[in-house]
Amino acid sequence: MRKLFFYAPLALFLLLALFLLSGLFSDPRERASATLNKSLPAFALADLMQPQHIWTAEQLKGETFLLNVWGTWCPTCNAELGYLTELRQQGVKIVGLYYELPRDPAFDAPFNLQTLQQDVSQKLAQHGDPYQFNILDLQRSLSLDLGVSGAPETFIIDAQGIIRLHHIGDINSQVWRSKLAPSYQQWSQP
């Protein structure tokens, strides 16, 4: 009995070491999404540039598209805008989901939609505009429902409104060819 008690800490240490070691070799961009093969969550959110227009999940059905979560504050998002613009020119439909960072009223200026619209227009003019339109997720409600942990993240949504793929990180030519294009083409077939 004493020997078992003597080796228990060693056994716990080895189990913990194995668990931590497995994390060293995992890819943080490859995590299973709980939303795969489920409908795009219901939402009613304003268009970023035309806030009087409200977008819903039902309005987005009918055509396969990329839902790209992004923000002007995100350098990786800015870097991928050029390539996403090329994809749009090739006929890929891309909808932006603008991910606004939380604001602390004690330190930050209050939210100003006009300033945000100017920042977005300037960023898209500078790097390219791949978006059919941008949905403003000011409270991050849709982003939370989708399981978004940051930006950029991209979802492939099929014509029936089903989430078919979730990609964390930027989209470049290699990622598009190896991961997203096959899925996009599969779900774009009539």
C-alpha cells in the first residue's frame, strides 16, 4: 500500500506531462467547431454602411458564400483583404461580419458609427474591398453564436444556410487552394 502511495505523485506528474506535451504539437487554428453542419444562427443585424437595412440569416440563403469575420483593427484581416478581393473578382461571394472590439466607457470614446464607416471605407479603399456587404455585429451576438474567438475567421455557408466549414486565420492562396476551395466548390454545386 505504501508503494502505491509513493508512486501516485509520479503517475500524476506523467499524466500531466503527457497532456501538456500533446498541446505542443496541436494546431490552434484546427479546432472542431460546434456549428459545423448546422444552420447559420438566427440574427437580425444592421448593414454597416446602410444601418437602416437589417440583414437576417434567411436573406442570405440561396447561394454559397464565405462569411468573413474581420475588423479594421486586425492586421491579419487587413493583410488578407487583397487576396479576398481577388477571390471576389473570380466570382466568390463574400459577406463581411464586422467584429467590433469591446469598449471600456471609462477609457474609450463612445461608439461612433460614422467614424467606423469612415475607417472601414478608408481600409477597403487602401487594401481592396472583397465584400458584397458588411454586417455590423456591434454586440458580437452572432460572433458568439458562431463560436468566433477573434478575427479573422471564415465560414463557408451553403445555399441552404448550413455552415459547412470554419477556418481560423487568414486566407491566402495556399489556404484557399488546399482547404477552402474544395469545400466551396463542393457546396456551390447545384
